[in-house]
Amino acid sequence: MTEAALLRPALYPRHAELGAKFAAFGGWEMPLEYAGGGVLKEHAAVREAVGVFDVSHLGKATVTGPGAAGFVNACLTNDLGRIGPGKAQYTLCCDDATGGVVDDIIAYLNAADDVFLVPNAANTAEVVRRLAAAAPPDVTVTDRHRDFAVLAVQGPRSADVLAAMGLPTGHGYMSFTSAGDVTVCRTGYTGEHGYELVAPVGRATELWDAIMAAGAEHGIRACGLAARDTLRTEMGYPLHGQDLSPEITPVQARSGWAVGWSKPRFWGRDALLAEKEAGPRRTLWGLEVLDRGIPRPHMTVLSGDTPVGEITSGTFSPTRRIGIALALLDTAAGLVEGSEVEVDVRGRRSRMKVVKPPFVSAGVR
Amino acid sequence: MIPDDLRYTAEHEWVQPEASKVRVGITHYAQDALGDIVYVQLPEPGTEVAAGDSFGEVESTKSVSEIYAPIAGKVVARNDQLGDAPELINSDPYGEGWLVEIEPAEPARVDELLDAASYRRLTEQ
């Protein structure tokens, strides 16, 4: 594969000034961690105070026109009928034939004729392609990936920071409201109370500076995507490309709560209903390390000497100070909560306990 | 960040010759590239190592890096403080964050390692 030039977010100069180390995320060159910070400090800032992430690499797409919401509801898994305008919903774009997850998405319901989608950076073009190909003539699907910046302000002090900026803070979890041209969403992927601000890309720098200024007295830290990964893993939130993929269905990944099972239509419905009925051949579990090992993606999980699954996400939990993982475990192995397994960590056996995530209790509301 | 009085390897380890042994650690450059170090695996004292052997691991939140013996010999000490405080490698890589001490089989071989100027050129490439 040839390496295409990486896109840079509008805030790239700000990140560089803060001494960020950069890494490629879905075709974008994004901050991994910052000088003077590092994963542990940035992670702790979000759990204990407040952190700000530039997540402008996330995709943005609009679906507009008469019946736009109904069209989205007939494609994506979750039931948009469960929410009203001003609410957001976690949903999945599945392959119609296999039920495998093409992407996980947040859908913002503006109105019956206006839905804003935030897919993952790497999958945006594919999600837009699939929706556009299926859309009726009067529904328009537009890729607006580079038109908006997305800044996530996350942590127990996040409301204080937004209040100091004069932005609304009182709306409920998974709802959003507008303040001028900034949309303030009570969303995030850290497990903490937080907000995602969606703004025209030309406003990104001004907004970032305002967040940093207002956050100073609350101990705000610029946080990179490495900390976002440890934060989301502690919550057991899946990452597409690891815990969800076209080869992994929502039934296997325990994401059935994001499927509107009673809907007459959504992509993958037949395959997923059949799999749900028969029972999945493997299921996503959490693993907590009982010794000093740190599990990493693609390591083999063993019960005795029998391979029973594979790690999909694994890291060191800064909060718990142990290794934690998400792993797809074979149903046939008969593992249950509390079962002990081993993981081959580069030739050494590490003992782990099967658990149900989250690994850390959530404070999102 | 590259002390002049140490020797170095291309694998970003430093070596400090002492009377009958050498102290070994990873460089500032290496710890910075790894990020926050959360786990260290070191050989037991008494372990015989050949130059270039992988004899341990330094693991950060995001990645793991093998440590290679810079010189052949016997491991005579390891820094047990790192078990509870692996972050010492980040905060003081050339001091409190040392990894092991090796009694070299051929002490003169230390002179074949990179000097500070050569290592600096390597990290600036």
C-alpha cells in the first residue's frame, strides 16, 4: 500500500507549539501525546479534572432532504425513532449481507429531514458511499469531513470550562444544542462527563484558545489520542478496526443494544437476527490481568493449552494500574465471568480473569 | 540529553564503565520515543548474556521495546526499584532509571561501543 499524504487538522500548529508527538489516525496526522504530559498525566487529567482533545479527524457527513431520518433509520442499526430532534445516538453501519460492522457512528438528529453523522475517519468515505448509493432521489448524502473541527472537552470539570466560555452545559447526556455556529454535544468516548464541540473549521483555533484559557484554572490539559485510547479501553468502548470490524458483528461484540431489533429494515438485519437466534460463535469479553503482563491486540488467549480467542484491544490501565483487554472468546470454550485464562505475551504466559467491562465505573451523566 | 562520559549502542542503550562492571540503561531518546513506561522485565542476576541478546523488555502504555545486551558478560545486579517505579526510566534515564549491571567477559569491548558524538549523529539522522 502506498502511503498517501496525511491530512493535517486546522489545529496542527497549536499541537506543534505544545510539543505534540504526532501519529497517523485514519489518514490524518493527529496528536498522540503532548510534551510535559504523556498518556498517564493526560489520562489522569480527564478522570480527575478536564482534558481537551482535537478529534477533528472524525468524519462528518450530512443526510438531508424529505425523509432523511427515515432513510438513515432503514440503513443503520439503532432505532432513530427512540430519539427526538436535538438528541444523538450511537449506531452501526453493518454490511447488509454479513452483518459485519462497516463502522460505528454517532448520528445527530437535527430534524426529520436533517441528520448529521460522525463516522470514524478511516471509514467516512465508505459509509458515505454506501448511504449515497442507497439514498432515494430526494435525499442527499454529503461528505463534509474537512468542513468542521471537533473538540472534545472531557472530565468532571468540563462543565465549568464550558460555562466560563458562555457555552450551554445543562443539557442531558447524548443531547446537543447550538451556540451560534458551534454545536455543543453531551457526548464523548472517555466515560467521563463531557462535551464535543462541532464548529466550522475556520473557528477551530479561536475555539481551542478559548477552551485552554477558560480551562487553565481547572487544570485543563491538551490530551492526545493515546490517552483517548486508554480512557475508552477502561470503559470497554469498542474501537472500530479492533473490537468492531467487517469481520466482527454487533452480536459478537455485545453491541446488540445499538441495534433496533424490532425495526422492519436495517442493513444486516437478516444475518444478525439469524446469528442472535443461533447464538454467536464468539463474544467480546473483558480481561483483567492477574500478574504483570500487558495484553496487546492479536495476542492469543488460551484456556489450558487450547487457543480460545484473540485480544482485540489491550493496554495498561492508568486508573487500575493493571493490564486490561477486550478479547473475542469462543463460545465453545464455555468461559464465563470469573473464568481464568492465559494470554501468550511474547512467549510468556500471563494470567487473566474474564470480566464484563467497564473496568472503571462511568461518570458520563 | 546525551552525556559525554557514557558509551552507547545503536539500540539506544547507554553503558557506563565502572571498576569491574558496566551499568546499562536506555537513553533519553529511547524513553521519549516509548512514552510513559509502565512495566520493565529484567534478567535475574547471574544470567550470562551474549552481546546483542534480547535480555529484557521495557513496556509503555502504547508499545513494548526489547532491551539488548550491549556487551557479553554476566548480569551482576538489576535495578529492583523499577518494579514499583518504572517511571524512573522516564524521569531519570541516566540515573535512578538504570536497568542492570554487567560484568563484561572482555572489558576492552566497551571501547568498541559508540561514543557520545557518534550516538548523537545517529539520533539526528
